[in-house]
Amino acid sequence: MNRVIYVICILAVLFFGAFIVFSVLNNNNNNNNKDINSEITENNVTDNSSNTNEQNDMINNDVQESNNESVNQDETSNDYDDGTFRVRQIDNETYRSYYEILEEEKIAKDSVNIEEQGDNLTITIVKNNLNDMLFEHGSAISCDTQYNISNISASDVENIFYGMEGQDWDYPLVFILQKNGNVKGIDMEHGYKTGEFIAKNISELKDVTEFKQVSVSLPNDSGYNAVVAITKDGMVYEVGAN
């Protein structure tokens, strides 16, 4: 009987000892897993933060480069070309030194006649030597016939300027100065060849007060005729047709 009790006691001690050892090992394993999971989470947060910062840096760099390109384009070029009209800013010193103001070009004004018809504008090509020469290049219109000018209201017109450009006589230049200081130009070559006279916005020109016919004589240049637009701030722009 005493032996049985002795054996039972030994087994009980071994059982409780094994249970204690198992519990300790299990706790250590759980703690290790928590440490590993925490480290993985921290690493993921750090990596995500780094990736986000890198992406933000890349976006900021792209925006800055785009802004720099826009600034450089504005700083390196004073030219504007919308496919129909070209505009080039002239500094005041160059304008005073090499641009001579002429009287309004009569040959241009005598070549076309623009009239108001209600709130619309019409244009008539007048028969003269210049138009006879231009008609030789092909034309869909005839002299002394009225054609409507689209995209302009007569009530918006402040003044109409007629000019010429280049070294040889070409299609007349017609610029419409509006009451708000904006400018529209008529693509005369297109009008002569198609019969469609369209007043097209020249978005580069703002706050214009007047146009002038000029003769340009730049150094090492044979010279040419041109038209300039002058703004209320005294800025000068040479304006021509393509």
C-alpha cells in the first residue's frame, strides 16, 4: 500500500513538473511570436512610410520640373504663333531705334471695304492693281461683292486697321480692335481663296490701344514693312499673318 502511494506521489510530481515546463516554454514561444509580429509590423509601417515619401518626392519633383519648363519657355521666347497669326514682342529700345512709323497704308485700305450691316460686318474686295495680282494666285470670290465676316459683332468694334507687311505687296492685313482692348484678325488669304472671312481671336494681344504701320530696318537686314500693336502699358508687338 505504501509503495502505491509513493508511486502516485512521484507521478504527480512529474506531471506537475512537466506542466510547469510546458507552460514556461509556451509563454516564451508566444512572446517570441509577438516580438516577431511587432517587428514585421514596424518594418511594414516604415517601408510604407518610405514608399509614400518617395512617391510624394517624385510628384513634387515632376511638378517643379513642369513649372520650371513653363518659366523657361516664357523667358526664352517672346514669339507667339497660333497657326494663322504670329505675334512677337519688341523691346522699346529696338522699337525706337529700328522701327519707323509710316502713314496708314493706303494700298491696304483701298483694297477692301468693311461696312456695318445691323450688328454684322461685311467685307467687299475692291478692284485695283493689288487685287488683280492676288487673284492670279487663285480666288473663290469676285470684286465688288459683299461677304459676311463671321465671329464678330459690329457693336464690339472700336477701330479697324488696314496694313501691309513684308518686302513685296501681299494680302492686306486687317485687324479689328475691340472696345475691351482685345484684338481679332481676319485671315485674308483664306478669305480670298474660299470666300469665308473669319475674325479670329489673337489671344496674345490684350489691352491694345492702337496699331501702326511701320518700316523696319534692322542691322544687317534689308528691311521690311510690318504692323505693330501698342498696349496701354506701352508694350509693343509686331503682328503678322502666316
